[in-house]
Amino acid sequence: MPERRTAAVAVAFAAGILAGDRLGTAGCAVIAASVSLVGLLVVRAERRPTLLLIVGLSICGALRYAADRSVAPDDVSRFCRRIDAIEGTVASDIGGETDARRMTFRVSRARFADGWHSASGDVMVTTYLSREQRLPKLEYGDRLRLAVHPYVPYEPTNPGQFSWKDYLARHGIYCCASVRDRSQVTVVSRGNRCSILRAAIAAKRYLIWSIHRVHVNDVASVMSGVLLGTYAYLDDETLRDFTRTGTMHILAASGYNCLVLMIIASPLLRLLRLFPRHRSYVMVLLVAVYLLMVGPVPSMMRAAVMAVLVLLAAPLKRVPDYKNLFYVAGFLVLLVNPSYLFDIGFQLSFVAVFGLIAVAPVLEVLLAQTPLRDMGRRPRQRLREKLVPRTATIAASWLGRELASVGIATIAVSLATAPVIGYYFNYVSLVSVPANLAVAFGVPVIFIDGFLSPITAHIPHCADWIGALGTAATRTMLASVGYLGSMRYSAISVPSPTALAIAGYYIMLYAAAAYVRSRFAAR
């Protein structure tokens, strides 16, 4: 399918979701009918099917969003005040701090004043227990009975604040519960150990255990956060430094994680002498397992969809078009969960990838018109060839190309994500380019060391030197981010831009990119 058609499908579906949130299903239907009627009268006959298709996709987006936001009649959130106990299964990994652990609890029945009745829905359960009252080890699939009173989360007290209620609603959770005493929890039965998700969570825990076995605690925490795309393992000061330097994307599970996973798996599968088609299928399975380990975060879902489509292109004898895959991934992610459109991670992930696809090539064209265009190329002067060894010349050429590539990618992503970051976080990083250049060459070492930890943890001498490389790379990254993040003007505060200002910014960015493409198209 041509790129414009794929983009139209994805954008129309997303526009329907946005309109459904702002206007409701009835309002969307009125607008769609009006646009269709006017279009049939004004638009030329050959373009009318396209218009009707776009309008139909928008309506489908609005209906899908309405269905996703609907609450079942027997959902526990409808009867919170009348419930004094719930029974169901653990539906997620158990994370959080030692004294405040969280899990998603899938309810099957609830106890009212007149006894137990069937119920449905998910509840976000938080346990506040001391070390003396620690619960028995709980895992995904375990069936529990909780003597708790569920409650609907509160709205934020000030406009613009983070809404825990909206965040949970995007994941289909409409009420919470707190456990403050061990007697409130009764283990009814243990879950099925053959579950795929249970196995993925066990693999995640084993990966974290292996990293901590090879490295010291502070380094292992950062490596675990980088590999699994989570901030839960980092302290507040480290998290602040990553935020101020514009390197938070390193701590978000994305396409880079999938890329490194495939780079590690590919030679190992070649050693097993698998056919290329079989290698692709195995790597698709690895990406799926990794997605289950990380969790259904929007950025990782987008990366997993694109990675799977790229891997399946070779067995199907197709050439992947990354722009098309970008729009297809967006459409599929929103089809699965339309509420992700309002998730910060979804917006940053797709805007960043759009910057790499649409803005980075334009910056490369501009760089080619400057005196820096020869940076990274092998010098042609005979004098330099005589004075500089060939190995050093090749190394300098490779380093120059990599620095230029990372710099262009960083600038492109910064330009694309600046309005979104300013809107949600009210800051703009002034050191994002040098910070990303500083960590660019250490992150691959961290990924490779972390992914190989389950193997190297059992090989003493191998663990020593590979662990030393990972430790050095992590400490260098933390030192660079800490130094740049502690600078007085590493980031500046900005007010949240309006929706009109954000739209104007992206229109200007698109116009500038289109001008550069047309200006240097022949070259």
C-alpha cells in the first residue's frame, strides 16, 4: 500500500479516537454525516470513495474508543461502597518498592452483605506491609481472596496535574484497593506454571537476578532499568539527571531494545545452523517474549509490531518500507488499545520515530551542503595517508560517521519531541545533544552485557571481564549524565504550549522539511 494511503488510514482512525473523546459518539456521527454530505456535493466523483473511507475509519475509531471506555455492568467499580471482599487472580507482575507493592488483580467474584456474587473488572491493589508482615511469594495466576474495600481513585486537585485515575482508566482499571495487614490476604490456589505470561515474568526476574549477581547493586539497578525500560529501579537523583539531559528515552523500552536483542540472537542462531526463515521465526518469538517481560507499554508495543513486520518481510519475500510500517504499527496499537493515544509514552515514542523518519534525512541533506560533509570519510590526501596509519584512519572515519549519525538523530528527535515534552514536563533540555553523544557508545555495551548475564553469571572468568565492561560503561554513562544534568542551565522551564501552538509548530516543521526536500531533490 502506498505511504500516503497508510498514513491516511492511521491518521483517520486516530482522529476518530480524539473526536470521540472530545465530542462523544453522537457528536462524531453528526460531524461525519455533515462532512460526507458536503463531500458528496463538492468533491469530484473519483475522490468520493476515498473521502467516505476516511470518514468511515474516523467513525470506527470513535466507536472503538467508546467500546474501550465502556464499563461492564458487573464491574466492581460500580459497587465499591457495598463490597467488603474480592476474589480473583493476580493478572500482572508484582512491582514497586518493598513497603508498597502493586499488582493488577482480576476479580471473579465479590462479597456483599448478602454473600458472594459474580463480578468482573480489574483492581489496582497496593500492599503496605512491613518486613515482619511480608506476604508469601505471589506470582502471576495465583488465586487470592482479599478482605478489602475497593474505592474509585480521586481526580487531581489542581488542573494539569498527573491523573492517576485517567492513567488507570487507559489500562481498563477503574478502582483501587489497599492491603495494610497480612491477614487481609488469603492464597486460595497457585496459578498454572505452564502459562506463557507466567514464564515470561519468571524470565524477567531471572534476568534481573543474573544482572545483580554479576554487578554491584547500584550498577545493576541502572542496567535493569535500561534493559527493561522502567524507572522503578532508579533513585530520584539519577532519574532527575536523565530528565534534565533529555536522555530519558534510554530508560524507555523501544525499538533499540529489539534491535540489540536481534543483534545478539542472530549470530547465536547462525551457530545452530538454522535456515534464515527459521531464524526470523525464532526472533519473532524472542521479541514476543521480551514484550511480555517488559509489559504492554505503548513504546514497546510499537517497536515490537515494527520488528515483527520487518522480520517477517524476508520469509514472505517482501522489502520492508519503514514509513509504511510506522503507520501500520500506530494503527494496530490504537486498534488494540485506543486509549493509548492519550498516553505520554505513546505520543513521545511515535513522535520520536517520526522525527527519525521524516526530519533526520532532511538534516543529513543539510549536513551534506556544509564543509562538515566530509567528516568521517577516509582522507584522500597522500600526505595524510603517509603520516596516519591505515587502522587509525579507518577508526577515525568510523567514529566520525557514528558521531554524525548520533548527532543528527538526537537533533531530529529533539526537534520532534520538544513541544510534547514542553507540554507535559514544562522544560526544554539544552544539553540533550552532548548528553546523547556521551552515552551513545556505552548503551550498546550495557545492553549486550545485560542480555548475556543469564549466561555469563554461571561462567566465573567470563562474568568478571564482561561484568567489568558493563560496569565501566554504566558508571561512565552515569558520570556524564550526572555532570551535564547538574549544570545550572542544563534545562530551562517553559510554560505548557497551547494545542494551537503545538499544531503550528509541527506545520512549520513539516513545511521546512518539505522545502529542503524540494530544494535539494536533484542532489
